Amino acid sequence: MRKLFLLLVLSSNLFFAQSSLNDFEQGNQLLSENKFSDAESLFHKALKEEPDNLDFKSQLVIALINQNKNDEAEKNIIEILKKNSLFPPALWYGGLNNFQKNVPDFRQAISYFERFYKVVDENSNQYFAVNFYIGKSYQNLLYTDGLSYDEVSRMLETYKKYMDIETDTEVTNKIAGFIKTIEENRPGENVKKMGYYKNSKY
């Protein structure tokens, strides 16, 4: 998933002064080497010089997420989206941050991922991944909160799109089994919420 982190922000980068570009590349190198604390320090330093640089702030978010500094990461994500509500990296990282933290907030993750879904290129790696994350977030909620009929539909839709792209047979077989089980046991639209046992093998 760290490779996807970098791909998205690099694709959003347009014009940097040479000094800023050097900082950006150096920070990304630190991230790729898993030197997240060093990357955090570099991006903080860069933001003192360019406080409105959303690319720097987005890369700072990656460094924070990878150190489990989820609250700080969320604060930065919100600041980015106040300046640009459709900034793809912030929406993507917002979803990941809420999906991966110690106490996940899957509904908040879905909110970010669904907004990202509207702006992502369907030919990108992130489109492949966002279908998985939306489907998986709904699956996790199915085991805890239960899902409405429409939410079950969205879960199935995104998982099926993910399966169209996934090449790992073991993964697709597992998801196909889950989808089959849900479709065979799904109640009608008159049932407000569908729940499922967490200890299911799917």
C-alpha cells in the first residue's frame, strides 16, 4: 500500500520550484526507505517555507499514518480539504487513515473513499484499490453494525469491480465465496438492516 501512497501524490504534482522539488523527492525517498520520522521532519520543515503546499502536507500525512499518528494525520487531512475539498490525495489518505487506525472508523473511511471514487481515474491503481477498500469497509460493518439494503448493494458492486481487476485467484475465490453467501442469504428491501456473524469464514 505504500507504493500506492506515492503513486497518487506524484500524479497530482504539477509545478514546483527546483528547491521544493528537491525537498519533495528527498521526502519521498525517505518514505520509500520507511524512514517515516525523518520524512515527517523534512515535510514539516518544507511546510514552514511553503505553508500552502498541499502536496507537502499530503506527504506529511503519509509519514504520520505510518507512525500511527492518526489523529494528527486526520487534522492535516481536514486542513487540506478545507482548501481543496476534491484534492484526491487527501481523500485517499483520509480513507486509509480511518480504515487502518487502531480503532477503525469504517463509516468515515467509506465517506472519504466514496468522495475519492468520484475523482479517481478508472485506469489507475487507486481505482483498483478503492473498490476493495469500500467493499471491505462495508464487510467489516456488516459484522458489527449491520448494513442497509442499499449498503449491501454497494458492497457487492465494489467487490465485483475489484474482482474484475484482481489477478490473485486465492483472493478472488475468497471474495467470490463471500459474495455468493451474501446473495443467497440476503433479505428483501423491507428488512432495515442485514447483519452477519463475525466468525464467518468469509
